[in-house]
Amino acid sequence: MAEVLGKMKRTHMCGDLRLTNVSEEVTLMGWVQKRRDLGGLIFADLRDRAGIVQIIFDKDISEEAFTKAEKIRGEYVLAVRGIVKRRQAVNNNLPTGEIEIFAEELKILSEAQTPPIYIDDNDEVSENLRLKYRYLDLRKPKMQKNMMFRHKMAKVVRDYLDENAFAEIETPILGKPTPEGARDYLVPSRVNPGKFYALPQSPQLFKQLLMVSGMDRYFQIVKCFRDEDLRADRQPEFTQIDIEMSFVEVDDVLSMNEKLLQRIFKEMMNIDIQLPLQRLPYAEAMDRYGSDKPDLRFGFELKSISDIAKDCGFKVFKDAIANGGDVRGININGYGEQFSRKDITKIEDYAKIYGAKGLAWIKLTSEGIQSPIAKFLTEVEIQMILARFEAVEGDLLLFVADKSGIVFDALGHLRVEVAKQLKLLDKNEYKLLWVTEFPLFEYDEEENRYVAKHHPFTSPMDEDVDLLETAPDKARAKAYDIVLNGIEIGGGSIRIHRSELQQKMFKALGFSEEEAWDKFGFLLEAFKYGTPPHGGIAYGLDRFVMLLTGNDSIREVIAFPKTQNASSPMTEDPTEVDEKQLKELHIRVSLEE
Amino acid sequence: MAEVLGKMKRTHMCGDLRLTNVSEEVTLMGWVQKRRDLGGLIFADLRDRAGIVQIIFDKDISEEAFTKAEKIRGEYVLAVRGIVKRRQAVNNNLPTGEIEIFAEELKILSEAQTPPIYIDDNDEVSENLRLKYRYLDLRKPKMQKNMMFRHKMAKVVRDYLDENAFAEIETPILGKPTPEGARDYLVPSRVNPGKFYALPQSPQLFKQLLMVSGMDRYFQIVKCFRDEDLRADRQPEFTQIDIEMSFVEVDDVLSMNEKLLQRIFKEMMNIDIQLPLQRLPYAEAMDRYGSDKPDLRFGFELKSISDIAKDCGFKVFKDAIANGGDVRGININGYGEQFSRKDITKIEDYAKIYGAKGLAWIKLTSEGIQSPIAKFLTEVEIQMILARFEAVEGDLLLFVADKSGIVFDALGHLRVEVAKQLKLLDKNEYKLLWVTEFPLFEYDEEENRYVAKHHPFTSPMDEDVDLLETAPDKARAKAYDIVLNGIEIGGGSIRIHRSELQQKMFKALGFSEEEAWDKFGFLLEAFKYGTPPHGGIAYGLDRFVMLLTGNDSIREVIAFPKTQNASSPMTEDPTEVDEKQLKELHIRVSLEE
């Protein structure tokens, strides 16, 4: 059997050749994108990671190569030696379109059957088929770009953090189940019968321990795991950029991360980001945008009219306020004429998804006010409302009256939905925002107690420490999220570093000292021996890359993702295993339910 | 409650201060290494990741700081603002020994109980205690250096591979059980009742699929998992530098990797490595060193004397050869006088560990030959043996006669053991070596069939393809290991990229076509659609870092390793879990055997 490549050594990538290479002898290797015969010549487009170039097989140049070329079909793998020539009919759609290669030698490295999916960005096949043949799907130029982008972005992050004295330190994948977290993936232990490891939901405790250990600045780009029911942008395993620093306050973490973000946008997108980034306290974000992750690419800010509406003639408004609720609205300023009554009814249906019972509205047309609620309001009330929103002709005001949670949620989603309908969401515009001062707790109706909104190690704001005992629902945390175009791409906090405050926190969460020690004993123990103030952040890398590459699903930026059923159509996992294996692990399958 | 850090911002790292900083006002944060009182002053050594510096609290400078300083003890965490001054009594043991800080402000950031282990490289406590208090153990300067070294080395590897067009692509942690591998860790699936994921033993199949997908050059620094019984240098999870390239032959992979190794040694050790590295075919490595991972820091090469011994009067030699075995020896040249009869008996005991029944020897002293076997040999035979080893006065020859496997194993280990006793193993000398042309198969007595020595996707050498059917035991593979000072730090191969050869390989391994498809169907399917020639390598990062940092256990270079019992004394995993959790996963613990 002949050596596979023999003396042939690749000299260039297909996609890199340009006019400057004319007359050079080159050796290329790649896949046949297409082949066609024309005037006694065989044309083949050869594809590699860098792009596509046209090869010509001419009997007069090499009869041997020509004869072999007669056999080639799509996706054959070739090695071709030839001369680069200027192309007569320039193809402006290809970066290599000004040149072509006249082949002098051809080796067929691998034949190929007709692939079940086309190697074409626009191949519209089911996602299941794409995942089953992922190795073919990944041949698509778009998917290759996604993978290269992701690689480069991780590199940019690592370079920046390394330059700034952060050390990447690996933490265990086989660890302890997470108290107070989502559902864990478990791994039975063979040598410790009846016991289980858990896959980490995040390296949270380890990164705090690394701060206790004096590592000072840690990061890790690391796989994390959550056994939750999957949505479009969730995967059983996902990747975090996990960062922790010692001797810092909120401002230090934010400004370090802003510079990281600036670097990412510059190197990946060639976009200059102005620093400091906008910062909005949680309360203000809710008040103005009805969301803790507002999209700032457009306005339509929320305003309350409860003061005006509390005594008005419109029962829906009055009752909502009487029941402790709120009336708020947004002004779709300048776009009123684009919304017919029918359109508004559709928007109302959308608001109902988020719990709104209905949508009140006022439209300012050239013929005056249109509004189903105007008849319940006095002229003064209407004028006060219009003044509140600085409403002018062409505007449309939308109102929701309900418990404030529902008002925020409905209007928060509504402003995005309306902006989407108006095509105000420019994929090439990037608005970054810090949301800060999150509530420390949220009430868990199911467990009938307060739970940590971020996690139980998040520090309260210094001025709110006393609220832990008196009014936990009012206590704010040294916690922050980074939001990009209305999507949270990361979040973190300053941690509690003193045992006595951590104990108070556990008390507020309703844990007895024993429970606290049972759940977090090793961290509480560690805190006894000298703990620096510390804090950090974690970014969801998959989602961040998805946004920057303009994709709608994280599965587009993960090489081998799972389906919504948490399975892989390609490798067919998960799968049944031998009884013998299970026996070694001291477990049995138990399917009855 | 006051803000934790208030207006204090760290300006320098403790360990970085030098004479050039004299007169500067600095703010430092760190741990108290020790505190002592002297002449009305309080001295504290403050430690951070960069090192240690001396702080002086003087009542005349700041009474408030002095009063607080009276409370501090070892491992308290401090923030100190002060002025750098030239030190009178220079401490040459510290890089900061020429200066000291006179404190003007002190904040005690965290108090500390007396830690259960000393923060001192020479603290000789049990490893179990070190692991239980790993966050304290990691405060030791040596451990901090290990972690920083590991971080930097991973960075160097990533930089080099990125510069050379390799893309880091993440592959799944939740995957399919590995056929033909070690024991897998399994993860029960909740949404697919009765089915399991396996944690990867390596990303082998995924990296090959990425080559099928045209990714061209892939790498990943990635966690891998093997549920095997643990030895000193094994962990349930370990980290690989995993590399794969398309359109390459053995030479391409080796020369790319040599340049990577050159870069690592230059940047991490400041050592210039000469390329190309030495290459030894497996057969020659066995023949000369009795090992497929010989330590080349010293000689003592093996030589056969079977031709001389086959008809000699020494029954042990003669019988071994008659039974198809071998007689080989090594010359401990120049060191004969250092070995008494008693010493040689000890070496013999060592050889017996590896199956040798005994050890024959000849010592050339100034008074002539000493040897218990001389009396069975003719003068001519003795002279022929001495000539074979070029033996002169002061030499010691050691012989093993047995089946060749035992001879190689015993002498291979013996030469290292003797070199160790003679202190010839210089930790600061680094000898790199490629071992190539490994056997394709090895016979598995238990399974009563040939199994792949590397893995079933390893390509045979072109000239040995026909041996797959006729004499598989003689077939050599395009497989290679990289060996550093007698320890394998990485290995890889050129893979099979053609279905028909892969089928032949499976046949030689005794798989029916059905079994092959059952085990590796998705790979065989992928190979149908155009597969480039490809190959790669994987390094064991833990072991590599261990060797370069001069450690004897990989646990010294892993932040949070497991014990030999695969458990963590700190976090106490693995652990028992709720019945409810197991029920959701459709499994039950079953402890009966």
C-alpha cells in the first residue's frame, strides 16, 4: 500500500490564495464542493477551513490527473498540486475569485458517498438531521466561522485575564451535590458504595476557597452542568467564564470587567465601547423598563400614572390601585399610526401572556385622541397623562393596571415586543449595561421562606446589613448582572467574607446553625482562618458567543450540542449499559413510577 | 457597618516591593505570616501571592494603627497603608529584604483562628490533613508556585497552538460509554429513564469527527475521566492537552509537537532544546533499554548474550534459551566497586519484583573477576561476554535469563533503579525522546484475542497493512509516545481514515461487522462522506507539570485532588443523596454483592 500523502505536503490553504500567488506552484488539500465538466476540462471547487478555490484539470497539462479527476464527486477529499493562474472570468463572490489552479498532480485521499445534508449555509434541513450528521453540518462555512469565533473569543478572554494577573486554575468536575441550587447530575462512586459525586453547577465554592487560599485572582473557562428541562438557550452542559478576585469592592469588579468587555468587542467585533458602561440599580431598571435586563437599544420607558389614576373614573385603574397595585404605561412615541385597533388587540393578547388582564391605550392622531378609556377620564386627567408621557400627535400610549409585579412584567415584555415589530432591534447595535443592587432575597412561595436571589454567599450592601433581621425583603445585595441587548450574559457579586455575617445570612434564609454547617460546613470552616474580601462574576460563554455571532440558539455555537431531550442523535447517548457495570457501581435501574 | 475596604485600594503586591520603591506611599493587602514585638515596635510579615514584606507598626507614627496591630496574629488578613523605607538589617533570604514598610493606617479585614497546618513549605503533615485544609495548604509558597506554573504552561501551549492555526473546540463531557476502554464513570439520565451518559476517557472520537468536519487543526485542554484504581500518579479526573491535525503523516505531527515542546521548555524552564528530538523505534527501545519509555539521562544499555550462552555450562542460561527465552545484561560501567555482594542481593530482590527468578553477575575488580556464575562458564565464554559489554576493571555486569518479556521488564527497571541508587538522575536534566513504530496489537490473555495497543483507530504502518491478516503480532502502528526522563508524557498516532482499512482492523480485533457498527457506528458512518488523513497526540498535563516543577505526585499540581480512595476530605464527596433524587434518576442503590 502506498503512503497516504507520499511526497505531497500542503503549501497553502485553499481560501487564502490571491492574485499575488499567480505563477506559484501550490499544493492544496480539501473537499470537493462541486465538480463540473466544460469544454474538455474538469472544474472542481476545492474547500478547506479558509475557503474555496477553483481547480482546473486539463488533459494537456496532466493526463493522469485528468483521468483521476473524472472519478471525483462532491465531498471527495483531494490533494492537488498545480500552478496558480489569473482567472479570465473573475468570480466576485469568492475571495479567491481572481485566480484558479491548473492541476499537475492529483491524489484522491478519500472517496465520499452523497452526503445526507448539503454543505451549504442555506441547507434547510431539520435540526435533528443536522445533529445526527453534525460532522457534515460543521463543514458549513457558517458553522466553521462560529467555531473559530468561539475559539478566538476564549483566547482573547484568556489573554486579557492573564495580562491582568489572573491565574486559570482547574476545579473538580467530580464534586459534592449543590445545596440551594438547581438539579444536579449525579455520578455513582464505585469505590464508595452507595455514594455519589455531583457535576458542578458552577465552581462557586471552589473559587471562593481559592480566594481563601490567597490565589488572589482566579479565572477558569469551564464546563458547568444543570439537569433542568431544556429550552432554546439551555444545554445540560454549558461553559462559563468564571472569575474571582480578592481585596475588591463592587466598583473594582465592574471596572475590571468593563475593560475585558471593551477588549472583547474591539478584538472580536472591531467595535469601540465607551467606558464606564451605564449602570442602573435594579429598582431603577424595573421602574424605567419593567425588567432587570432591559434592552437599551430603544426607549419606550415606563412611567407610573397611579397618582393620576387613583381617583379616576376608570374602575380598572382605580381598583388596581385600591388593591395595592399600580398603573403604568409606555409611550410608543412617533409610531402610533403604525398600529391599528386590530394591531393593538394583538399586542394586548401578548400582554396577557405575562398576566395582564387587559391593555388600556390612548392614541394621538391628527384627528385628536382615540381611546376606549377616554370616556372614563376627565379632560384634566387625560391632559395630565399626556403631559406625563410628553405625548404628541403620532404617539401611542399603552397602559397596564395590576399588581406591580404583573405591570412590570407585562410592560417590560411589551416594550420589547413592540420594538421588535417596529424593527428597532438592530442586530449590529450592542448596548451593554450593568444592573446593580439586586434584592438580596426573593420569597419562595413553594418553600414558604426567603431564598437567596443570587446565592447564599452574596454580601448585602453595607448600609442594608441590619435589614437582614428587620426587613429582609428590602435588603439589597452587592450583586450585579451584565446585560447585552436585553439578555443577561453574566452576573456576580461581592461575597460575604466574615463568618458572623454569613451566619446572619443563613439565619435569614431560615437555616439552623446545624443545617448551615451540614450544607456549607467546609466553607464556614475555611472562613475561620483568614479570608480576604472577595467577589467575582461568571459569564455564559455560549450565550455571549451566540449574541456576538448573531445566532438565535446556543446550539449554533456548540460543536456537539444535545437535543431538547438531552440526547445526541449522532453518538446516541445516553444509552443503556450492562448490568455488570451497574453492579460495580452499586446501583440498579428502577423504572417503576 | 463600615464599608469593608473603604477608601483603601491596593497599590502594590507585597512581594514586588524593592529599593526602587523607597519613599513611596503604598497600600498592601495580605496575610500575616508572623508577628513579633521588639523594642516598643510591632513587626509583621505580610504575605500575598507575590511574596512577603516586613511591616512595622510604630506608636509614634500612628497610635491607632499600633493599637489595632496589638490584636493581630498569624493568618489575620490586613490592609496596610504606609511608607516604604530602606531597611537597616537587610534580610538576604527575602527578595523584599532591603526594605520595610512603616504603617500609617491599618484595617483588619479578617481575623483568624490558629490554622491546623502551618503555612510553610516544610510543614510535614499527613497528606490527608493537607487535603482536608487544602485552602490553607494552597497558601504555601510552593503550592502557589505550582498553580501559577500550571496556569502559565497552559497559556504557553494555547498561545503556540493558536499561532499555528489550531482552534480550541470544546467536546461533550456527557457522552457515550467508551467501548474498548478503561472503566467509565456513568451519569444516569433523568429524562431518558434507564439510560446513562459516560464521562469521556478522552475526546478521541470527537476529535476525529472534527477532522471529518474539516476543522483542520483542533486542540483542547480538557478534563478526562477513568474509573480505575488509583496509584500515586492517577486521579479520577485528569487533564489532557489534546491535539489533532488533518492532512498529516507521522513526521508532520512529530515536528509540530517538537516545536511546541521547544517553546514550553524555553518559556517555562529557560532551557533550549535542540531539534529534532531523538527518535527510537519501539523495537530498538526495548532492545537497548528494556523499556518503551527509556530514561536517557544515563547509559547502562541492554545487550543480548543469548548467542554466547545458548550452549554454555550454566543451566539457568541454557534452559531459558531452550525455552524460547533470552539472556541479556547491562554493564554498570565504572560503578562496580560501589556494589557489595549484599547490595547486589538487594538489586536481585528488586529484579524479582518484575518476575526475574534471579540475577547473575560478573564484577571486574582489581583482583580479577568476581562472579558466582564464572565457574559454569569457559574462559572463552567469559571473555566473549566481557568483550560484548566492553567491560573493564571497575565494571559490574548484571544478567537476567528468562522469557524475553520478563528479561526486558526486569533489566529495564533495574537500570533505572541502579541509576537512582547512584544518584545519576538529575532532576534538572531533561531528556526528551520519541518512541515510534509501536506494535499495533497486543494479545489480551483474558479476552483471548488481540486488542489495540493504542486504540482501534490507529493506522498500521503502510508497509505492514498486509500483516493484519497474516501476522497481526508483527504489525507496527503509526503510533508514537513522547518520553521525558523515562516517563511517558504523551502519545498519539496517525488514524485510519479509510473505511475499508478500518474494517480490516476491526476484523483483526475479532469484531464482527455488526459488533463494529454497534460500537463505532457513528464513526464508520462519518468515514463514508470524505475523511482527510489525520492524526494527533494527547499529553497528560498533570504529569508534565509535575515533572517540570520537580514534584513526585500529580496531587501537588492539582488544586483540589482526590485521595487514593477517590474522595475529597475537604468537601466530603462522594456523599449519600436523597432517595427523591435517585427516584428522579430512575435508579436505586443496591449494596448487596
